[in-house]
Amino acid sequence: MWSSLAALLACTPTDPGFGSSGTPDDTAPWTDTAPPEPGVYWAEELHRRWSCPEGYKNCVDDYLALPQRATPGVPLTEAELESQLEQLGHADPLGADLDEDELAVVIRDALHPLDELLAELPNRHITATVIERTTFDGYVEEQILIEDPVVGELKAWLLIPDQAVDRAILPLHGHNQWGDSVLDFMGGRDYPAAGYLTMNVTFRVDGADAHEDQVTRALLLEGQSFLAIRIYEQVLIRHLIADRFPEIQGIGVLGHSGSSVASNLALRVVPPDAYVSDLTSDFADRLDEYVIDHTVPGLHPYADRINELDRSDIPVLEVPYGYEDDQAAILDFFDEHL
């Protein structure tokens, strides 16, 4: 269950407004100064604006700074990268006989600096600031700005049921969507009534356009992968849930489109407790000739093996793209396995 990942990414709580368990401490007010020590710092600053509200698709600076914030991999020249990209689609399949642990090694090697990002997460101090709070029938919605020293500022949505719960679902969006929109599209606003804490995030630079091409190419040239960031940001959300809501014992991930592609990999490296996917990839994708986040030459030969989700060690439900009439089946699946 969730406790296995919580042990891997154990927090060091330091905020005076949230106790050692991550739960609110009514005797100590929130402050607006992040602690110098590692841990998650929860704060409130209502009506604060996100640094890239309408421009999240072109909010590239933090991602382009990754080579300075994490160890670069083996760099490529422009010519070497173009050669790798031209060969996509022509590689012989590899890895058919790999077990899940062996496959995880392949994925980690191809997604530099994912291991470093995950290993250092407990040593960072993360600020999570509530900027909006709205009460709905049966739950409270919080909009949260997350400040991370590696990936910058993210915006997340958190739905907290009125009743006590011990399970959570992360509905994660695909290209050209954002966190708030998929709460409706993916049925997320129904989850609190079904007994689930719900949290998701807006992934920046996901327009399958020139901005995403720019970031993907820049990281590949440094021997890094955009998908490493996508997976890290997903784990960051789970990290925040574990810090603030230690009573949560099971977390399910609901991927859609590009987030399914990233989560198909996270499934082997930092698995949730249950997972729903609606898309696989050959990791050679280009959209209108743009290179996108899940263009990963090092994973392309292993795509067939990676896409065998039924060989995973955790429960997986594969559904048609876009969840056509599958919401009841998805909830039944999470009810059974969380």
C-alpha cells in the first residue's frame, strides 16, 4: 500500500502550523516564511496569482534550468540527437523477456535524472500555499501553489471530502488540458462523495507545440528526459498528500493520454497502489513534427514490453481512450483495490 512509497519519500516536517504528522495544529498559526530545513511547508495566501496562469503552455524557464539544478546525463550533439530521432520507428524490439524489476532498471536509465530527483525529494523544502478555498456540497476544494526548488511553481487542485477517508485518487490530464478541467472530464468531482480525497496538478508546457519541442530537445541534448519531470511532479503530489494526510493508506492514479504514458513508466519505478490507463506509446511520438515529452529514444526499443501493463506487480485497469462510459467501472476498480 501507500506506506511503501511514504517510506521511500519520508518527509521531515518542520512547519509550526502542521505537526509532525502533517495534520493541522490549531494552536500555531501559519506563517509566510519557508523553513530552512527539509520538509513540506503549508501556508495560506488567498487570491495570490500563479506565475504562469494563462501561459502555462509556454512556461519553459524552470524546465530549461533543469541541467543546472540536477546532474546532466551523457550529452548529445545536435547531429547525434537528430540521428537518434530519425532512427525512431526502425529499431528492433528489445526486452521481451525482462521481468518487472529488470524493466524498471531500463526505464530509470533512460529517464535521467529521475533517480536523483526522487532520492533528493525528502531533502528539499517544498512550499504548498493555499490560494483559493471553495466549499461545495460534500467537499472543500483548495487551489494550491507548490514551490519546488527543482521544477519551480506548480498549481494543484485538492478536493477534501467532508467525511473522514483513507484513500485518494490522482486524476492526471493529457496534452492541452489543465488540472481544473479534468476534474469534470475525468469524473474527479464525484470522487469525494465516493470516499476519496482527490488531488491533481496542471502540467506546464504540454501544448504539443514549439515550446514543448524546445524543452524536450534541450533536455535530450543534456542527456535528460522531460518524462523524468512528468513522473517527478506526479510523485511530488503524492508526497504532499502523505505529508498532510497521513491517514491516507491507498493512492490510485488515473492517467489520461500523455499522463497515462508517463504513468505507465511510473508504474514500474514508483508505483501507486492501483492504476488506470487509457493510452500506451512507442516513445517515438511526434505531433505535427514537434518532438514531445514522451519522445524517448532510449525507451523506444522497449515499448512493446513497457506496454504490457498486465505484467505489472500492482492492479492495472486498461480502458478505452477518453474513458467512454467507464466511470462506474473505474470507481469499482479503485473500490476493490484501494
